Amino acid sequence: MLIDLLKILLGLGALYYGGEFLVTACIRIAKSLNLSPFAIGATVIGFGTSAPELTVSILASLQGAPELAMGNVIGSNVANVGLVLGLTAIIIPLTIRPSLFKTEAPPLIAATLLILWLAWDYQISRLEGVVMVLLLALFLWFALRKNNDDEISFEEETSLFAGRNLAWQWLLALFGLGCLLAGAQMLVDGAVNIARSLGVSEWMIGISIVAAGTSMPEIASSIIAAKKGHGEMAIGNIFGSNIFNILMVLGLTATIHPLKISEPIQPDLLYCAGTTFLLLALLYRGMDLKKLDGAILLGAYTFYLGAKSGGIL
């Protein structure tokens, strides 16, 4: 078990630093394409920070652990809303323009309702996975089409990225992706082995340890963006990441290997949808997330973990 714990720790570390390299390089790549902060958050960073969930879920499914694959996505989406945005808003309040909220909230609502419907019967077929991937392509087209001409002025995160050409940024992005893949493999191996040895369901491991671990890139990128005065990028990161988790992660996973779940997942699906609509309600009220709003979201995430560990959900 000590070896498995070491795998989890090393995996989480590789996921964190791999996500940092990937996200920072993608920011510079996106800047060269003149994308707005929200568009960067919802597409480039949203994709980059969903890479851990993608690799973990695909590997888990191929290794015969579909509950871990599904639990990872649902747990990650709850963590993105409650842990990531909750913690970020407590540190630095966030704001979003009403025009962006009106155009970007509907895709998140649609994706949330879609997974609630498709996974309600404990399975996602290969055909449904293909449809989800096609819907992801539609979302990307929509998000980039709505991109505006806001001025983008990011500070450099580290001197390693300063003054480098675009080819160097692509190399760093690929290196970060490699770290994510290696970290995901170690994390899945350790989590599955510990779950089986302790008699804990892989579903519970997926929605807690693995989900929180794969949300680390979102935490880092959102806090960094907020500190640099780009609160919309932090919000866009979570909007995009949650949409990517549903359409890309589960879509590609089901396309490669159809998912059949044996655990009762309806309560988790409903709670995931509930936290998403809670976030949208808080944003709709004032087009911002204050410290109190952040505390509410973080409390919802803490309750979820407590309810799962106590057998309430």
C-alpha cells in the first residue's frame, strides 16, 4: 500500500506541474491568436486543464474501472465549482460581464442536462459518445466565433516562458502534456489498488481523491488569472473545463470504450447539476462572485465530500 500511496503523491505532483507548464504555454500560444481572456479560459485553458480528467478517465475505462472514469468527471465538475471557484472567490472576488454570461451560460446548462439524461440509465454508449464529441466541436466553434477584441495583457508567470518563440511554447505544452499523462497513469494505478485493497468502491475514490487531484490545474490557473486581474478568465476556465469534462472526457472515453456503471450514480448526477445551477444563480444575481459566494460554493463542496463519506449520498 505504501507504494500505491507514493504513486498517488507522485501522480498528483506530475499532474500539478504538468498542468502549469501546459496552461502557461497555452496562454502564450493563445495570445498570439488574439483571443480574449474569457475565450482563452473557456477553450485553450479549459481544454488544457481537462487533460488530467481525460487521461485518467480513458485509462480507468480501459483498465475495467468505468465507475472511476465517471466518478472522476462528476467529482471534478463538483470540485471545479465548489473548490476551485469557491476558493478563488474567497481569495479574490470575481466579476463577469452580463453579455458574456448570457452567451456562455447556455452551453454549460445544456452540457449539464445532457449528461444527466444520458448517464441516468447507468451507461453511455459509443454512439452517444460520438454525439458528445460532435457537440464539443460545435461548442468550440461557438466560443471562438463569439470571441471579442478585448485587449489582452498577461504578466509572465515565470522567466522560463519569457522572450521565447512560439515553437518553444509548443514544446513546453507538449512536455506538460507528457507530465499529465504520466501523472494520470500513476494516479489511476494507486487509486484503484488502494480502493480494492481497502474494500472502498472505485466510485468513491473517483469522486474524492482523484477528482480533487485532477482539479489542481484548474485551481492554479484560476487563482493566477484572478490575481492578475482576469477574473473572467478564471470563470471561463471553469465553464470551459466542465463542458470539456462532459463532452470531451466522457464523450471520447465512451467512444473508445462504452461505459457501463454498476454504482448508483443518480444522487451524484443531481448534486453535480445542483452545484452548477447554484453557481449560475450566484453569478446571475450580481454578475460577480463575492467572498460570501465563494464560501457558499466551498461549503457545498465540503458537504458533498462529507455526505459521500458518511453514506448520505
